[in-house]
Amino acid sequence: MLSHHELATLLLIRDADAPIQTLDSDFLALQRYRLVEMDEAGGDSTLRLTTRGRELLRRLTHDEGDERSI
């Protein structure tokens, strides 16, 4: 389960206007869960969401139409 700090970090990476190069424990945890990865193209290492990370955020923020009654 992700902490609120890790979820906030995912949103930060998704919404960043500039490449993010900071590594802290939240970024490392997200990398371990395969939600973010290092993009080393162009000589600079920057963080980006993986397909899995994008899908998680999509489900958390846009799945309103899939409400099922119990």
C-alpha cells in the first residue's frame, strides 16, 4: 500500500513542468513498486512514470463511471 507521501510524489512527477532529478525515500519506494523509472536519455537522469504508474493514477482519478452497487 502506498503512503500519502508516495501518492503525492506520483502526482508531482505526473504534473511537473520541468524534469525532476531529486531522489528521496518516496522516489526510491515508487521505483521499487515499478511506478517510476529513471530516464537517462540525453545524459541527464530524470524521473518519469512507468505505464504501471500512469495506470494507477488514471484509475484513482478518472474511474468515476465504474461505480457498482453492492
